[in-house]
Amino acid sequence: METQELYREILNEHNINPSHKTEMADATISLNGVNPSCGDNITLNLKVEDGKIVDGSFTGSGCAVSQASCDMMLDLIIGKTVDEANKLNDVFMGMIRGESSEEDMEQLDEAAALQDISKMPARVKCAVLGWRTMKEMFESNSKCATCSNPNCH
């Protein structure tokens, strides 16, 4: 299968049938992320217990790239520690900049299908919206990302 066709198939599947696009009542941290250049808007919700991401979801609207990328990200980070999720974020951002090795990108599973997005500058901000929001979430809620107290943020 041609790379572009595979990219479209993965993107469409995550956009049309997202696994994680739903409300989450018991999230321990949530953050809204916006891409002002095109209007993509997501709210990322994570349930973090003892430094581990035990569940996650997102809501919002935007283009297929932003929605699918966020869904793929959640596939990857649920079950991981906050540190592991941050490392995956570094690999993803490196891939978008063309700096990640093939070996590193294998960790991204289906999200690696977005590697050619770097050749479409108008779509880069769409692809990184969920990832950027997750990073901001962990930076602004560093205490919350390592505890399980839903009231600390």
C-alpha cells in the first residue's frame, strides 16, 4: 500500500471512528487547546493516578488531522507514566521537525503515519495540537500530574 494511501486510511479511521472522543467526568486534569490559525479546538482530559495515565479522552472540533492526531496520541499514552508520555511527545515533535530516527518513530505506532505532515506546513499546527496541549497540561499541573488528588488543581 502506498504511504499516502495508508496515511489517509489511518487518519480517516481515527477521525471518523475515534476511540477517545468523549466526555470524561472523572478526569484529574483537563486543558483546552486551540489552534487560532484554523480554529481547531480540543479539550484534553486525563485521569492520572500515582504518575500513571489510567484514562484519557478529548472533546472539541476541528479538521481531520487535529482530531485524528489527538485520538492516536491517547491510544499511545493511556497506560503510560507521565514521563513516558512526555518522551513520546518529544519523539512526535522530533518526527514533525524531521529529527527523529526510524527507530524512535516505531514507538509512535500509528501516529508515525503523520510524519509527512512536516511537508504540509499549514497542517503542522493541526497535527501537534493534542500533543502541545498535553505538554502544557503537564507543565502547568506538574503537581497534579504526579498525584491522584482530583482537588489539587
